Amino acid sequence: MKKLLISVCLFFGLATASIAQTTTAAKQTKPKTTKPATKAPAPKTTAAGPTKKDGTPDMRYKANKAAAKPAGPLKKDGTPDMRYKANKPATAPKS
């Protein structure tokens, strides 16, 4: 009886595993459509030193690194602390 129970469990286990490996015809014939990735151009800024081809400042140069430093205090990880007014971006007044 014990051998019969083990063999039945083994049969159902293998049958379940073989079903999990097969794919349906709908999944195989469904064409994959992907949208072409379009990158938005980087905003052109005025840099103190040399710029890259896309117009952004080249951060390998000392003049561009100095211009990129925030005016206010920094967090431990080096990013500007946005709780301070000096680090917040200037927004245009709403009309």
C-alpha cells in the first residue's frame, strides 16, 4: 500500500511539472511589440568650461564642477538639502 501511494504521488508530481513546462499556442504566436526608445535631448545650459556634443557641461573639467555646486547646505551623501531655500529651484510666479 505504501509503494502504491508513493507511486501515485510521484505520478501526479511529474504530471504537474510537465504541464508547467509547456506553453500555450497563444503565447507562442503573440508578436512582441515594443515601442522604439526615444531619448529626450538634454537641456542646453551655459557652462563655465567645455561642453559635450549635446550641449551639457563636461564634468571632467574643474570649471564645470565648481559651477555645479549648490548654494546651500548638503546632506551626508552630498546631495543638496532641499529643506533650505538656497537649494530650492527658483520658480516663475504664476499669472
